[in-house]
Amino acid sequence: MKIFERSGLTIYAILTGQIVSLLISGTSVFTEYFSVHKPNKVSIPLFLNFINYFCLSLHLVYRYFANNRLWKPLNIPWWKYVIFAFIDVEANYIIMKAYLYSSMASIALLDAFSIPSAVCLSMFFFGIRYNKRHFIGVLFCFLGVGLSFISDLSTESNSNNKKEQKSSNSDDPMNGNGNPYPHALWGNLLVLLGSFLYALSNVIQESIVKEQMDRIEYLGMLGTFGAIISFLQLFIFEIEELDTNNFFPGSQYLIFGFVTCLFTMYVTTSYFLTFADTSLFNMSLLTADFYIAILFIYLFHGTISVEYIFAFICIAIGLFICGKEPLRAKYEENNDDI
């Protein structure tokens, strides 16, 4: 079967990708609520991810009962799941930590750097051959990300100027003083590292789901080892953050919302990669920037610029071009040439 050759599969893949994009937008909003909390920012990525991985591990319980209460042998050696889970845990941890140091504009680099990373890794692992149209689609997506990035920088600069003016005449604790991101360079490095790990995680996930075709095993094993790894790291790096003084009324709702979005995102992503490509997946997530902007208008009383609208258009064109052109991978080597 050739990817995206059947009628309607491209649209279906893109729409599914947009569902994942909306779910990621939800996790970003919940994370932002924690990171902007006054007087102290709340950063508990390991605790939040531990809950998510624990919920994912319950897929093994379903697998056990679905197999007449018999333990079915794994299709993939357990140690490979350990490696994958470690990469996934660190990617989530690094990106969520970046919210403490970088602005939303800088974190938008996550989507941009994931694309070339996913393309290179897919070529290496799957032998996927990209043609000129694929690269044109990638360029359109980069153009959209660039416009989104410029818009974020402009919005952030205007916001900082307003805050500085207000801080001189007000004691409101929400007003900022000086540069709100004094360690932005460190935050940007975290974003770039996390984006590469995300791309690596997605490529490994694609190989597991596509070639082995056992999503339940994959989700359950990822959840099991992810929960163990995040739990151990929690006691090393995050135990002090779990002080009840760092939480505030309504924290439980933010935790529930974050875990719900992240859990659903993992399940939907595993389904998406059974019929779509990692690179298309990463480019689909670029529209999360646009969705986040819309959410910030209503939740944080923010504004979006004309650049955001053009960015969305460019990304949509890039997605259409890449989705329209089929890919050739190693697991399709028996098919006719494209």
C-alpha cells in the first residue's frame, strides 16, 4: 500500500493531525497557566508526566484481559521500550522546563527544528525518499513558522514595553520588571534539544506502530517504563516542587486537563502513525501555534497579528503538498515505484 494514495486518506491524515495539534495546544495552555502563576512559578513536568505514563501503562491491563487473561509475548524486546521511554520522558521534561526560561515565541522553534530532524531520521531509519515537492512543502512550512516567530517576537516586544510602563506606576504583581526572560538563550537550547528528541521519539514510534502493528503493546510498555523513569527522576529533581505551598486553588483542574490532553494525544498519535508519515505529523503540529494564539486571545486577553494568519496559510499549503505526494519507505519496498 502506498501512503496517501487512496482517495481521501490525505485529508483524513491531515484532520487527524489537527486533532493532535489541538491537544498539544491544550497541554501548552495548561503548562502556561502553571508557569505564569504568581508569586512563584510552578514547574512539575515529571509529576505530570508520571500520571500520564501511569495511565498509558493501563493498556497492558487491557491487553491481558483481551487475551483471555494470558500474558501475550512481546513483539519487541523490552529493552527497546526502555530506550524509547527514556527518550520520550526526557523530551517532555526538557520542553516543559523551557517554559520557565523562554517565551512562547522561542518555544515555537520546537515545531521548526522537529521537521528537518524528522526528515533526516526518516531517511536514515526507513530509507524514505523525498522529492522536490516534499522539500517545497517543507519550505512553505518553514516560511509559516518564520512568520509565526516574527509575530510572536513583535507581540512579546510590545507586551514587555507596556509592562515596563505600567510597572513604574503600579504595584500590581502581574506587572513585569525588566527582561522577563533573562535566561532565554538557555531556554532556546532546551527547546532545540527537546525538539530533536521529539522527532527521534516519533520516528521510533512510527517504526514500532507501523512494522509491528501492536499499538496496545506499544502504549502499555511506553507507559510502564515511562512511569518508572519519571518517578525515579521525580525524587531526584522535583521532590521539593511538590511542596503543597507551591500549589494553588484550581491546581487539580489544571493537572487533570493537562493529563487528559496529553494522554489523548499519545493515543491519537499512535493511531495517526499507522497510516501517515512522521514528517507529515510534525508539520501538522505547526498549526498548534495558530491554535495557541486563538486560545490566548480568549484565555489571556492576547492579540494576534496579520503574520499569524499568513503563517497558517503557508503551513496549510505545505501540509497539502506533502500530503499529496506519496512517500517510498523500506516497509513498502515490494510496491511499485512512485
